[in-house]
Amino acid sequence: MHITQAMAAGMGGIRTAGDLVARMQMSQGMRINEAKQYVSEKLGVSLLDLADEFTMYDVRESFNIGRVYSLPGYARGIEAKIRIANILDIDINCINLFKTKSALTF
């Protein structure tokens, strides 16, 4: 757990794609290179772009999956997590719980 967190923080966390890579490592048991490859394919960027703050700022904005500084009208919190789950094709427990308790359909 500590190694995964350190590697994600080293990629810049939500500033880049570190949070997405770490999620794939922890939820799917992927190794870091496998997780980076998976995320880069899902986002349609190169492996080098995953760690580039400027490129990922635009990518995160276009997919609307959250940024360090949220702006009005952009996803944050649970909404960003729902989008991340859909883009990465993964289940996130809090999203599943939210869906079962909510009258909203996704």
C-alpha cells in the first residue's frame, strides 16, 4: 500500500494520472507498468503524457474526471469517480453503493 501511494504521488497524483494508475494497481492488482499502459490506452495518450502535468490537465478536462482546482461546472467528488469508473471499466465500491441508494440511473 505504501509503495503504491508513493509511486502515485511520484507521478503527481491528480495533477497527472497518478491517481488513476494507483487505482488500477490497488483494485485490479496490476503492476505499475501494466497499470500505466492500461490507463494510457483508456485515455488515448502516450505513456510519457501520463506524467506530463500540462497534457494531463487538458486530458482530465476533456474527460471531466477531476482536477486539483475544481471549477464551477466541472466534475468533482462522486461525479468524477463515476466518470473514472466508466472510463477505466472498473467497479468502485462507493459508486456501486451510491447507485443502489440513489434513484438516479447511470
